[in-house]
Amino acid sequence: TTKEMFEKAYAGGYAIGAFNVNNMEIIQGITEAAQLEKSPVILQVSAGARKYAKHIYLTKLVEAAIADTDLPIALHLDHGGSFDACAHAIEIGFSSVMIDANKMPFEDNITISKAVADIAHKHNVSVEAELGTLGGIEDENTFGTVGYTNPADVEKFVKETNIDSLAIAIGTSHGAYKRKHATEELRFDILAEIATRLPKFPLVLHRASSI
């Protein structure tokens, strides 16, 4: 699970890459590169991938990657938009899910994230949730403009939801940056304050490829 991965990452002082996958070639390319680097890897399935290929094909391809390597590999549901989407992924063998309820009011986000965590943990599945808005476009999904995570919210959110990792918004964006100086908008001060408030709690930065 990603929970196990993150515990080892904190102990070893490294980050773990998560990459969206759609088909055999992408999965094979990522896992072969990870094998060369001797790196654990998270293979994640987006909404676009779920429309492109049936879940069973993607899960079996990831099972093949696990059998073909000696790598720790997690299969993660990216941007699960509902409780039902996360429950289905848990049912068919994903080892990690993201519940993306950040567009809801804060208390509603807590409620649905906790519900997903409750069912996921019964099946030894890790849960990621999100605070703040990650802007841009991924597949056909428009995420709007960046709304930075409020550090004052993170402790209550993590405590009441019992999630395993938290996606935060510090200025990264889905899709490619089109501005000349993209990194000027990254708020490392917000990242530092959240890390202080949640010591050694796994934090997720979506769209690192946009930097």
C-alpha cells in the first residue's frame, strides 16, 4: 500500500513518483525505468484511463508488472470523484484510492473522506484526500484556478478523516504551465507550514510534471 511506501520514504529521506497509466506500453515503460532506478513506484489510474480501458485490463497489467519486477508497486485511483468510485476501486483490487471532494464545503469533505477511509482500511487500502484546489486541466476535467491550501485546516482534517496522505495545493497545476516563470507562483511557505503542523505525515503534490 502507499501507506507502507510512505513510511519507508520518510525513514529513507526520499519522495515517491506517481504516474498515470492507460495501457500496456505506458505501464511497461514506467516499471522498466523504475527497475533501473531501483525505485518504488505508484501507478495511478485517472478518469480518462477509466474511460479508455476497463478496470480489469488495467489491474491485470499492473499485476503483470508486479510479477515481472521486484519493485514495490501500488495501484492508485487518481481523483476518485465519489464514494462509489472509490468503493469500486477497493472492491476490484486497488491498493490505494484518492477521494477528491475538495469542491465540497470543508465539513462535507471531511464526512465523505472519512467514509472512504473507514471502508478502505477494512480492506487494507490506503486513502488520499485533498484540501485546496489544484488548477488546470487533466483529461477532460477542468479543475479551475489554484486555491492554496489553508494550513490552519490541515490538522483537523487529517485527525477527523483518518486518511493516510493529504494532497495539498501550493501552486502546482494540472497540465502544462503556459506562463514564463511558473515557479514564481509556488508557495513553499505554505508547504513548510503544513509540514510543521503535520510532522512526518505524507503530503502529495499533484502535477509535479508541470514544474
